[in-house]
Amino acid sequence: KPELKTASGILLPDRAAKAQAPNYAMVLAAGPGRRTKEGDILPMGVKVGDKVVVPEYGGMTLKFEEEEYQVYRDEDIMGILQEE
């Protein structure tokens, strides 16, 4: 069975790799971005309608009218899937 190793060479147990299995999500809303210390706005890396890869654990669960939504910070998004 192949060993799981990080880019820096750290060996990971199987359960650690499974704990970070990615999930896919659709962006339903995105804010304007975050402010720098100087007050400038850094725009979001995603936009409404993007299909993104998010970590299995993390984010915040919000409930509106019996519907649950996951909220992630821009830097927690692992990637954006592109249509071919």
C-alpha cells in the first residue's frame, strides 16, 4: 500500500488523509472581499455560480428557514473547478 506524504516529506497516517478529503460545493453568494490594513479591498477569488472544492471539515454552518448553508473564508477554498 502506498504511503501518504506531504510535499515537505511528512508521512501521514491513513486517517489524516481521509480527514481532509475534499467536498464540492456551488457558490451561492460572495461578499466584496476583505480589507487590508491600509483599508483597500482585496476582491474574492470566487464568484456566484463557481463550483469549488472545500475541505471536509471547516467553515461555518448557518441555518436559514430550515435550510443549512456552509460558509467558508476565501482562503479556505481549495480550488475552482472549470468546465471543459
